[in-house]
Amino acid sequence: MPTYFKILIFIALTTIIYNLARAFYHLFRREGSSRQVAKALTLRVGLSFCLFILLFIAYAAGVIQPHGL
């Protein structure tokens, strides 16, 4: 697997985890806004969907290969 693809996946996963933590922070903050929680979670779901599509396209293009464990 090319290095740039690994970096792209790492950045996407890091951003997804960051948005999840941001939503958690806004959820439990005393003056937390439900709008900020919804925005962070919506962005997280959108990024997860884009990552899934990216992995699917990479598999179809032959960039990544499955292996048995």
C-alpha cells in the first residue's frame, strides 16, 4: 500500500476521533449547545462515510488487497 494512502487514512481517522471528542466535550459542558454537538457528530458521520467510500474505491482500483488472518 502506498505511503500517501496510509497517511490519508491516518489523517481521516484522527479527524474522526477529534470530532467525536469535540462532540463529547460539548455534550457534557454546562453551557453546552446541542447545535455544536449535532454539528460535530454530523461532520464525524460524513467523514466516516467518505473514508468508507475511499477504502471501497481503493479496493476496486487494486491499491489495497484483503488478506486472511
